Amino acid sequence: MSRIARAVLHEWRNVVVDPCRRLRERGPLGVSLAVVACVAVIGLHEFQQTAAGAGVVRVLSEVRADQPVWLSLLRTPVSVFVPAVDLSAWGGLPRLFLAFALAELLFGRVRTLVVAYAVTLAGTLGARVMIALGPDRLGLPAEAAHTVDTGASAAIVGLFAYTSVALRSPLLFLAAVVPTVSGSIAEPNLAGREHLVAVTVALILGVVLHRRGGGPGGGRRGGRREVARCQCPLPVSKAVDREVGHGREAGRGRELGRGGS
């Protein structure tokens, strides 16, 4: 089998076979976080279309760079599940579900939420830094501070990037991350720059958290945890030496007694 075929087979097992096996073992609860995320996006989108709901959603989730930092930190968790104004909520649901479901099955709910929030927050804070730098220093113009920054796109691309590094899956990275990065470079707006920051932070997290394990199992091979074996002899205490010596002397005494009888 060629090297390319082995790489494709390895990635197929990691990205498709192993998550499907875990889904079969856990059942629908294995992707409960992904389902909740999709329901939250649909619910907030529909609620935002009403007259009363628009104001409530704006107060709870509207994040802009011209706001105080503490206010943005409070609104960021809700802003992840509020679709951007210029994008369709239904078009991004498949990517949202796939990113959260794959990460949830492989890494668990807690780590999935931590990574999604970390990359989103990094993008939000990174946008403030780029606006402060200005367009002359590879930053963003001051008008970008008034742009409403909501949506799960940074969390989605960040989870895909993190999963790609954790599983060592270049094909997943090419299919799910590279198009977003290419679009962000071609159109350097606020959302594009945040996507680049999110991908960078996700790659760093993936390398740091999975540098030893080589996969989501982290130190497992074939589904079994490896047990480290000591290669050097351990020092024996003096008390143990004395007990062993007494035991040997007693044994010799019994042998001599039997020989004399």
C-alpha cells in the first residue's frame, strides 16, 4: 500500500470510523452539545426577527470593539450562537453541527466548549488590537470598531483546526480550514482577521494539548492505555536487606538441622 493510501486510510479511521463508533456506543447523548448549539442558533435567530426579541438579543449578545472590554466578555458566550446579520442562519448549521459533534465525540463536551470559547474570545480581543494598530500597520480601520461581531464562524473554524491538529488530519484541515483562511486573506475585513486569529490559537492549543498523545486518546494505542515500565532497578532499603538476610540464615539453619538428623 502506498504512503498516500495509508495516510487516507489513517485519516478515514480517525475522522469517520472512530467518531461513528463512539456515537454508536454513547447514542444521541454523544452529540447533545452539537444539537443544543444548533437549536440555540435557530431559536435566537427566530427570536431576533420579532420586535421585542431584537432588543433583547442585542442587549445580550451584541459585541463591538468600541464597547468596554468587560461588556464584551459578558456578551461573548451568547454572541457565539447569534447568527451574523449579513449571513443566513440555516446555511451554516451543517458546518456548526459537524464541528461541534466531531469535537464532542473525540474530546468531550468540556474541552469542546473551552476551545470554542477560547478561539472566539481570542478573535474578539485580537480585533481590538488590530483596530488599535490601524490599517497602516497591517491592522484594521477605525470604522471596524462599530461593526457588530456575532456568529459562530470563528468557533467553527477553530474547532476544525484544533481537531485537525489533534488527529493529525491534513485532509480535514484542507477541506474545512483552508477555504476559510483563503477567504479571510482575500477579504481582510473584521470577520476575516478574527478567523485568522481563531485558527492560530486553535493550532497552538492543538499542538500544546496533544504533543505527547498523538491523538485524542493521548497515550493510548489500540484503545488500551500504555503502562510505563521501569527500566532501572529500585533501591532496596536496609531494613529489607536485614529481613532478607535473616530469612536466608534461618533457611540455612533448618537445612543443617535436617542434615544432622
